[in-house]
Amino acid sequence: MTLPDVLALAFRLFVVWQLLWGLAAFVAVWQDKRRAQGGRRRTPEAGLHRLEAWGGALGSGLAQLVFRHKTRKATYQRVYRRLLALWLLGWVGMIALQLLGR
């Protein structure tokens, strides 16, 4: 297997990882919003942040916008934005590796 093949495989795995964790985070934020509206027990913020840290930051951000949930809570957003920045750096790094590997 050549270096470009390895880099292409790594990029595909990275994308799949992001999609799976993004979907999990999206659903978790959606469920938390529904629970909040119904006055039921909520998902702890640490649990939502854990999903974001594992790779669900983009999915969580999309859910926050779609469901208008957690968008105005400054303490939550501070942690979320740091995690998002780290994953965006990961995307930049993976894209850069793809371009260098060609």
C-alpha cells in the first residue's frame, strides 16, 4: 500500500468517524431539547460535550441551530466552541495531508 493509499484510507475513516459521532450528537441534542420541553430529566451537559469531544461537534452544532437548543448558554458554548475548534483543526490537518499526499 502506497502513502497516498494510506492517506486516502485515513481520510475516509476520519469522515466516517465524524459522520457517526455527528449523528449521535445530533440525536442527543434533539432528545435533550424534547426532554426540556416536556419537563423530563435532561441529558447532562458533560454527556453532550463527551459526544462532541469524540467527534460529534459538527452534528451537535447543526442540532443546536436546527432546534435552537443550548445556543444562548454561555458556559455550554464556551466548551462547545473549544471542542469545535479542535475538530476543525483536525479537518484542516486531514485535508492538508490529502493534498500533500497527491
